[in-house]
Amino acid sequence: MGDELIDRVRSLEQRLFQKARELSLLKDMSLFLASSVQKTLDLFAYRMNILTNAKFVRVYLVDNYFIKLRLVAGYNLSERYLEMVRDKLEVSIDAVPCGRAVKDKVPHVVSDVNVDDAFALWRDVTTMHGYSSYIAMPLMVSDRVLGAVDVFFESIRHFSDDELNLMTVLSNAGALAIENAILIEKIEHTSIVDDATGAYNYRHLNETLKKEVERSSRYNHPLTLIMMQIKDGNDYEKVSLSLADRDSILKSFVSATRSRLRGTDMLFRYREDAFCLILPQTPKSSSAEVVMTRLYSAFTGIFGEAWDLNISIAGMPDDGKDAEALIGKLTGFMT
């Protein structure tokens, strides 16, 4: 009776120790809200790898239709590989083992990938990367699935219930942090975007321009601004549109303009009929001809000949050394 009691006490101590460890890791994982969605994803992959002692980790998010998974983060993978595939690699949910975890909402465990049918097509890949065991954990928030985390282990392992419970705790905490980061980013995006057109709004223009002017001054980089004012032409019958129709056309113009710009260029709605472009690290002389040609192409494709487009350009430092001087140079022509 004494030995049995001792065994029960030891078993209870082990469980309490395990629960304390899980709670500590849960607290650690749930508090790591980073400054962006991508940083949160990267940090989650890193911590999942470290806390599980895995060989490497991959993180996928599922689309709204539960058809495709998109690789968004990883740890212990080559940086070159991640740069090539991150946010670009999309696979069918039925084509990869972690799809089972997403659909079934439970972990998918493979103790030995060398004898598992699901890995038959990737024998060469498993040998090249040197992993033998695998777990896919669904990223769950309440009953919703955000995606899955692939965890690969070097040696063949048979996972205990405690190990699976711990990994469930970690993945659920990570999923919560990821969802919070996505929601915060959506809120931040909404606060800086003009609802009617999809361009950045006037408030964000002021904040961004000040930062770009400071950066241009500090590093002695060129900075070019372009102001576009869209005006009714002479054919008044063609341009007598409702406010909703005008906003719809302006939204198409914003979309067409963005498709002709670099990823670093930023388009803002300055006022109802005017838009401002900020072109970082772009000299005024080279931007004038190239960018203006693209802008006119976008404009005529949407508005045709019934509207006019007035454009002015200002470059730093020739036309001003602060935000107020540059905007003053741009708006002098506006009516």
C-alpha cells in the first residue's frame, strides 16, 4: 500500500510539473505579439522549433475556401528557399500531409516517414533534408482553423500523449497570436486607407511624407512627388455622374495606377479630385518621363477623353527641403 501511494504521488508530481511547463510555455507563446503579421509568423515558427527540439518547421495559412494552403513562414530552412516561396507557394489542401490536420482539426502524426504512404512521393526530399518523423498541428482559434504548422524531427519518434498535448497548447497559443496580429494589421490598414478609392488617405500622406523627407535628408537620397488632379472635360453629358459612380471610376483609376508603379511607390488621395504619388529614391529627372507616361496610360484607360488630367512634379532637394515646401510646389497649379 505504501509503495502504491508513493507511485501515485510521483505520478501526480510529474503531471503537475508537466502542466506547469505547459502553462509557462503557453504564457510565453501568447505574449509574443510582434509588430507585423510576418514577424509574428516568423517568431512563431522559431519558438515552435526551439520548444519542440525539431529539425525544422513550416507554417501554412489556409484560404477562405479551404482549398489551398499558402506557405508563410519557416525556421531552420534556407533563407534563399524562404525568400523564393514565402507567400508565393500555394498547394492544394489535399496534396500535402498537413492538409489532413486542417480538415480534421486534429494533429496528424507520422512516426516514420519512410514507411508512410503520404510521404511516398517525397522519398528523395526526406533523404535530402534528413528527417524521419513528422507532426502537423492545426492552428486553431476556438473551433476555427487558420492553417497548420509542419514540425519535422530528425530521428524516428513515437510521441506520447503529453508531448502531443504540449504541442497542441503551443500551436493554439501561436494561432491566437497570429490571428491577433492579422486583426491589428487590418485595423491599421483600414485607418490609413480611403474607403471610396482604396488609395492611402490624406492623414497617412502627411505622416508618410514627413518620414520620407527625413529619410531622404539623412541618407542624401532623391525623393520625387507627383500630384494628379482629375478634372471634367468639355463633354458634360459624359461626366454627369453620381457620387457613387465617380468613386467607382476613381477606384478603378487607383487600381490601374498602382499596377503601373513599383512596390515602393505610394499613392494617396489628396482631396476629392486629386491624388499624390510619393516615389522614394527616385530622381525628379528620371521619374518625369517614365512615370508620367504610365500615369497617362492608366488615366486614359479609365476616363477616355471626357476628362482632363493635370500633373505637377516636385523633387527634393531642388523644389524644397521639407514636406510643406514640396506640397506647396505641387499644389500651386491646382484649382
